[in-house]
Amino acid sequence: MALNTLISVPNISLITTGVVLEGGDGFGFIRDLRSPEMINQLKSMNNHDVPVILVTSNDTDKDRLNGYQVGASDFIQKPWSRGHLLAHAESLLGQDDELAGMSVLVADDSPTARTFISNCISRLGVTIHEVDDGDLALEFLKTNKVDLVVTDLNMPRMGGDALCLKIRGELGLTDLPVIFLSGNQDKGTIISLFKMGATDYLIKPFLQEELMARLRVHLDRAKLMQALRDEVETETTDLSFWTDAKDEIIDQDNGKGKQPRILLVDDGPVNLIVGTKILQSLGCLVQTACTGEEAITCVEASLAGIPFDIILMDLMMPGISGIEATRRIRRMEKALPQDAGNNPVPIIALSSAFAKDKNEECLKAGMTAFHAKPMKSEKILAEIQRWTEAAV
């Protein structure tokens, strides 16, 4: 019945199916759906590449591997909540553009593995290039720039280990993340790969969520490192901007030439390096904190002496989040004598991707404004000028 519907009703966006079905099972249905004959038949209805969520009460690694091998896009376990199901559906239907513009090279001799890996990566919004062995991967890298390489260990002609050595040595790409995917669990082999220059190693079979989480971490880091390189390049090629910006922000601050005091809060070391460099180049005095707890301590100390002019607060941190840290800072400020001219310090939320449901929560917690990562000098300059002036 489902296949008949797909043949007759155009532009289906999403399919959910149980594992146990009358007259068959969900795995067989997806296998039929992904067969070359059915794909050709469904193209006229634009239903040839519809994502499928398997809904099951028995969510096991074996079933997940079986489902991904036949072409399932996601799993959800019964009983499910409305929000849980919607989150999975939105993840499949709405492509994440946070990492748009980045590219990943996938090297694996198994078409099934390449398809599974590419389906996962495409949901991160990146461009994907596929090759089936190390030789082709090396030739591609000689003429094309990518942000991350995902490679199988054992492939015909050149394997992933030899490819990694050539990436680090022959091509000199020492910072390019290289992620290995392999069924080899030998610790000696894994250690030797890290010595060759591997960035990460996942043992097959692995869960889709695990792969996506690992890839996102390395892509986020690659993006931030590129931002750092861009800022350094800008500083060395256009010194006039930094000089003008520094003079402008100091002259603007109450007309007294006082350097704005900024508290930069982020659990990412690279974020702190990039942010501190930019803020100092703009003439700011910068103090950093890498946790919500540390941020609260810094603010408490400043309230007893010289308060901060602005706090730049990361939202997503382990322990006390940026939102909770903001709530506690606002409570501390309210406890101060109101006749002493104590104004709430502007707290600007930092995040690489603002969810609509977070905006209202941030504002209710007491945050003042939002600034997207990675930090850009021109935009953060405008924010500092705006809120130091508003605090006068």
C-alpha cells in the first residue's frame, strides 16, 4: 500500500514505518523502496529519495545497522513523545546551514558505507565528495580543498593508513582532520594510526548519532581555526582597520578614553583565542572564563570593584549553561543597593546556531542581545559601541 501511494501521490516529504508490518517488515519495505527499479519508477513523482524513519519498540545496534544498510535515514523508539518525533522529523527535513560552505571527502570502497556516511554528513549542511580508494582520494586532494577527510582503513590499491601518511607528508596538510572508520578493534593498529596523524577513529558498526557528533566536533574546530587564520591574515594585511577601530572605540567610550572591560565566556579554547585576539585588537581589556561557574565568580569579584562593561556569554557549556549563568548574574545585580548607580551589565549571547525556542529563554534570563559565532571584528565592534553607549 505504501509503495502504491508513492507511485500515485507526488512530492512525499517523509516516510515513517514500523519494523513489523503486515505481510512483511520495514527492512524489506525500505529495501524495495531503494531498489534501482523502484527509484526509476518514483522519479516522475519526485519520490525517489524520500527519507525514512524506522519506528520500533526494539531499538538494538543490530537492527540499526540492518536499517542503515538497507537505506533508513533515522530510528525512533516507541513509545515516543510528540516533541521527540518532531525533532527527528525536523532534523531530516530541515538542513542545518551552520556548516554550509564546508566540504568533506569520503573515501570507502563500499558503496553502501559511502551512502550511509554521506547521508549523515549531508544533514550537517556540508558539501560531500566521494571516492572509492586512497589513490583517487590523494589525487582529489592535490587539486581540491576540503575541510575534513573520512576514510576507511582497508581499501584496494591505497588504504587509509597510506593515504593519511601522504596527506601529512607529501601534501603537507598537517591541520586537515582525518577520521578513520574501520571494523578493526586492535589497539596496536589504532595507536599506530594516531601516530601517523589520524585525528579520530570510529569502530564499525557505529551509530549514526555517534558519527554525526564526532564529525560536528571536528568540523566546528576546523571552522574556528579557519576564522583564526582569517583574522591573523586580516591583521597583517590591513593594519589600518585595527588602528582606526581601536581609536574609534576608545574615543567613543564616554569620551574619556577608557578601554571597555569585556568578560568573554566560552568553553572552547579556540573560541577564546580568536575572541580575545579580536577584542584586544579593538582596544578592549579582556578577561576570559571557560565555564559558567567561572563567569559567575568573575562577575561577583567585579561588582565589588570595577564592573565589566559587557559580557559575551556562550550559550552551550557543560555544567552551568550561559542562560543559567545569566540568571544568577542578574540575581546578584538585583541584590546590590539600587541607589548606587549600579546598572545591569549588557550580556550578549554567543552561539553558532540560534534555535527559535532559545531566543525567548535567553531574553527572559536577562540577556541583552545576540551575536553569532564565529566572532567577526566589524560586527562585534558595532555591538560594543552600541552597548557601551547604552550603558552611559
